[in-house]
Amino acid sequence: KNLKKYYEIPSTKIGGKSQYVKALDDISFTLQKGEILGIVGESGCGKSTLGKTILRLHEKTEGEVIYNNTDLFSLTKSELSSIRKDIQMVFQDPFSSLNPRKKVEALIGQPLKIHKEGNIIERSKKVESIMEEVGINPLYKKRFPHQFSGGQRQRIGIARALALNPELVVCDEAVSALDVSVQAQIINLLLDLWEKHKLTYIFIAHDLSVVEFISTRIIVMYLGRIVEIADKKELVERHVHPYSKALFEAFPLTNPHNRQDKKRVVIGDVPSPLNPPKGCHFHPRCPYAMERCKREYPPLKEISKGHSVACWIEN
Ligand code: SF4
Ligand code: MG
């Protein structure tokens, strides 16, 4: 709710005044149990910061993260630690997020140990059953991360996140480092686990086709703000924000609605989040920009049930 995360950039201090990157600038949304909420946007748009701030791995600048009626930022360290069991994260890079000197059984068992779940035998049993669930032979539990392929390592990362039976799993670019065929396997694994354990996911990725495939609802972010939010089907059929249109052009899906718009924006030419342009942050790249867009930021406005857009064309 109204979440803000600003980073001070000390090297840019001019005349005693610091400059800030507004990584998250007034982000509000709700998440229902059982949803897979996709968050998509180019790198630098604040997606990862959002994921980490929700887990309180970062402190916020302003706002609240309300989880089952509790603002996570109001909790003490030990209160937070017990809630952390319910909210886990799968990271972008399975290569760097796993300690190379630890065996797989220790890596997957570590969260159980930290939270004092069961005795050593119970923990070992749990590790074996989770390994099986994510498709890794439990006989390999004495192996080290480097003895596995990239896809297998991400399976280990997922097993680790699931060890404590969480409710919510935040996946941050969880398949981005993998080959396309392996991506599909991991996404299918995540979907199987979601169904089986009645999980809730926040699925963060820059690749719209991946987000479109897995999500039930999608948020499009641009330079620290939400520019469009809608159910997946609605967004695929009727993306309204010019930036969403550009994303759908850049990641063509099997959707006839994509090709109607001839005005194009080049995706990949990422703007600096330091000092984003005044008014609508997207105006320098927007083929529809009007005078007003350069002066005022458009509020997020609901255009149909559950579908909101921040663009002056719709206001
Ligand atoms: Fe383009 Fe203006 Fe809409 Fe921003 S508010 S996306 S500049 S039309
Ligand atoms: Mg990121």
C-alpha cells in the first residue's frame, strides 16, 4: 500500500542536495490467496526491488506491506522470522544463490534447521521427499551444486524455498538464466507445485511471454510505477497502456490483437531510473505523448472491473 523505496545516490550530491533513484514510487496492489501475479517490465523498472521489499529483505522508504492483516514493517525481528516461513523467494540466479561448498541436503535442509523444524531424521526425510517432488533423485543429496545442471540447480532452489511449506513464493526471474526448453520444464514444475500445495506466487520477469504463460493476473511496471494491471486474459486481449503495447510487440505471443498497432517503441533501450522524466515517465518514448503527458503524472484509473491503467489517453 503506497509503497515507496528510494535509494540515495551520494555521488550525485549537488550543492548539498542528494539525488534519488525512485525504485518504487507509490506502488499499491492486492494479492489474493491462490493467485499467480506476474510482474513484468524492463530491467531497472523496480520489479526485483518490489519482490525484496515485500519480503522485507529491504527496508522501505514509505508505505505498508500488509500480509494477513499485519504490516510486515511493524514487526520485530523475531515476529518477522516466524512469518518468513510463510513467504519464500526463488532467486534469479541458481548459480550464485546456492553456497558452492554445501551439499544439496544441507542447502535444502537449512531453512528447516534455522526454523527448528523436526529432528535430524525428520529433516532428512523431508529433504528427500522434497527432492523427489522437484524431480531430483534423493540419491544425489550428497552432491554439490556444481555437479548439477542449471535447470537442476533451479529445482534445488525451488526445493529450498518449499521446505517450510510456505503460502507465498516470490519468484524473481526464476527462469531467466535458463535455456528456453529448460525454462518450460521449470515453469511446468512451478505450476504443478502451485496446484498441489495451493500456493500463491508473485512471478517477476522481464520476459512477457514467460509471465503471460504462468500468471493469472499481470502488473506492468515502468520506472518504479505500475502502469497497467489486469487479469491475464483481459491484458492479453486488451492491453491499453502504450508501454504494455510496446511489450506485447517486443514479445509476440500467439495473439491476433498484437499486430493492430503500427506505432512502435523500441524495447531494450532502458531509460535511467535516476531522475525519471517529469510527468508520465514514459513520455519520451511514447508515440502518443501529448503536452499534458510532459507535465503531469497520470493516476492509475480503473477502466473496467479489475483493469487499471495510468495513461492520460484513458483519463
Ligand atoms: Fe503516452 Fe501520455 Fe499515456 Fe504517458 S500518459 S503513456 S506519454 S499517452
Ligand atoms: Mg531484476
